[in-house]
Amino acid sequence: MIEVNDLHKSFGDAHILKGITTSFEKGKTNLIIGQSGSGKTVFLKCLLGLFDYEKGTISYDGKIISDLSPDAKRDLRAKIGMVFQGSALFDSMTIAENVMFPLRMFTKQSLSEMEDRVNVVLNRVNLPDAHKKMPSEASGGMQKRVAIARAIVNNPKYLFCDEPNSGLDPKTAIVIDNLIQEITDEFSITTVINSHDMNSVMEIGEKIVFLKNGFKEWEGSKETIFRTDNKAVTDFVYSSELFKKVRRMYQEENQ
Amino acid sequence: MKYLHNIGTYFIMIKDMFRKPTKWSVMKTLILKDIDDLIINSLGIVAFISFFVGGVVAIQTSLNISNPLIPKYLVGFATRQSIILEFAPTFISIIMAGKVGSFITSSIGTMRVTEQIDALEVMGINAINYLVFPKFIALTLYPFIISIAMFLGIVGGLAACVYGGYGTMEDYIDGVQNDFIPFHMTYAFLKTMVFAFILATIPSFYGYFMKGGALEVGKASTTSFVWTSVVIILVNYLITSLLLG
């Protein structure tokens, strides 16, 4: 479980995060949603330790990260898997080498053990024949799946995804969402996803945190987001015609 | 103020380069790859430039000697001194700032833009050690390139002198061997090592700390070349004043 208490982050005079308090539960897909510029990426980077913050605490399973020694922080980071928005695959390595990278860095496994593990995770993300391809030869959806494979290869306790569906067609986006959900359930990982894709929210949003202008405006789940009266949330959720229609149908059904 | 900040950040990067070392099995691969990229791939251009510039130095020297009292072997002597003291260590380093420096800045800068450096940091890897240290080790072989540049520069001078009809082979070789001071080699290789360190670290600094997108990668490569050249020229002056002045 990841707990955040009164988190503040500024860049110069710009106050980006203004006292966020929330928690992300183990074995659940937790979504951070909000409009562009609401502070989602900064929040995620603070959680990952890529940005320092001025005030507040972030704790992983009860351990406050600002109190940890550098070695303990390194150990913690080895338990984190991250899927970046642009996949961030190492373009000088093949897909298999990319997936093997965390094993080479953090384990003492033999080459054959590492290759076996790479085969397992590449099969898990439905890429059994992609080993020798370079990232530049893979499609956007394939790259995302490789990034997920790399993130889970070392059995992480925490999985972070920054807009995993950006740039993907709706069908591939659903495949990626379902894959993340299945992996979260299968390995009981604490998964935190940064997204503004409402399809993802409705597919896998077991816990949803809505940010607006650096504040936590609302939190709930995919079941409760349709019933909320919070105007900022409803404006965000029902900004597309499709979801406006879904809302009307939902209200008609309830009447 | 910005320059002071950059200088401070540069020295912190140098310190971080030696912290939290990457696993040797991984580092070994990175070093071999960087030796190939930075050293082996530079041999062709260095050989080509050295040979022909050596030839030009010999021709220029020969054409500017009009006094019959000046011995013929001076062509070989002047070519050797020019090549060993300045052309090979300094001029080749400026060329390498363009070739190798731009490569380092753009490759690290592209990794920054595409979040590959963030990916390393999230994994708990010291990205500076992972990216910069192998380049630093690979460039410890830089004196090997400069030795080739010295040799081919002098051979180029000989070829131009003999085949261009500017002097005899015997005079040229006599000049190359005349008044040889071994300390000049020490001086040349000492500054070569310092230039190698500059070539590995300044372009890495501009790549690692760049901000923005693809356009900024290009700008960072240009800035990196300018500052690497400026620092090489200044350090060259300083070392020459200290060791030969």
C-alpha cells in the first residue's frame, strides 16, 4: 500500500501540488485522473522519487521514503516497475535485452534462467516471437506490451503506468488495460496508473483519484464516479458525447 | 550566474560518475560498445586528416624556406614538431569534439527526451555512472588515436615532401630525428589524457542535463561542441604555459 499525506510540490513560484492526501491499495488498479496540467505527472514523479517535494510524506508499506537511507531507497526502487508514456525502451537493445535488463542489473541469475524468465513474461504479454526485434521495429501497442513485460519481469511489488494508452487505438488500449488489470490481480501488485482516458477509468478503475489544479478534488471508484455530484468530475467524465449518452441511458435505466 | 550553476552541476556530475557503480558484467559490455563507437569508429577520419595535414605542413614549411643557409632537414624537423606538439593532440581533439562530442551529446540527449534516463533512475540505477563512466573509460584509449595521428602525420609529410619534389627522404628523416626531446612526448600525451577527460565529460553533461525535445537535442550538440572546443583550447594554453613555458 502507498500512502500520501499532505504532499506539496512547487517549481519556482508555480505551486503544482497543493496538499494531496490519499492512498493506493495493494492488489488494486488505482487511477490518477484529471485534465492536462492538473498535476498528474508531477504527482506520479513525486511518488516515484524522480522529483523532490517541499512538504508532506509518501510511504510504501509504512516506510516513509524521505526517511530511508540511500541503500534502502535503492532496494525499494528495485521493487518498482514503471511503464512510461512513450514506453522508454532502450533503443540500442533488442526487445529481449530490454526485458532482461532489470534481471541483469538486480539479480544473480544465470543467462539461461534470465532467458527463461524473459520467455515467460513475453508470453504473458502475448509477444512470444518478438525477442530479436529492435524497439523501432515494433508498433506502439507492441512497445507498450514490451514496457509492461520489462516492468513486471523482476516481480515488482509496485507498478506505475504513465498514460499507458496514449497513442493507441481503442481496441489495443483495451488489451493493454486488461493486461494491466490481470497482472495486478495475478501478482497482487499495487498498481498506480496516470490517465485521462475515460475508457480506462471504466475498464479498470478500482480506485480513482481525481486531481484538479493541484488539489485532490474527488476520490472513488468506477462504480461511484457515475453517481457523483461533484461538478468538476462530471464535467471531466461527461466531456465527450459518448459518455453524455451513456449518462442519459444510465439515468433512464435508474428511473 | 547560469555559468556558475553549470560549472557546479558539472563537478557534481563528475563526482556522481564514480558513485554507486553499475554491475561489472553490464559495465563491461557498455565499455566495449563505447570503445567501438568512440575509438574504433574514429580511426578512419583521424587517419585521413592526419596524413593530409602532415603533407600540407611539410609543403608549407618547404615553400617558406627561401634562405639557402637554412638546412633542408628543417622540413622534417618542423613537421615533426608541429604534429607532435600541437596538431595531433590539440587539432585532432577539436575534430573529435565535433565527431565524438556531438555523438555523445545527441545519444544521451535522445535518451533524456525519450524518458530512457528516467527509466534508469526509476530502477534505482545511477544513470550518470551507467552512461558517462563507460565513455570515460573508453576514452582512456584516446592516446592510441593520437599516436596514430602523430605517425600518419609525419608519414604524410614524408610522402608530400618526397613525391612532391620538395626534398629528399634522407633530409626529411634526418629532420624528424634531429634534436628530439623525449619530454615533448610526455607533454603531448599528458594533455591528450586531459583532453580525453574533457571529451568524455563535457558532451555528456550537455546531453544529460538537456531539457526539451528533438530540436533541443540538436542545440545541445552544438553548444556542447562549442564549449568542449573552448575548454580544450584554454586547457591547452594552461598546460603549455605550465610544462613548456
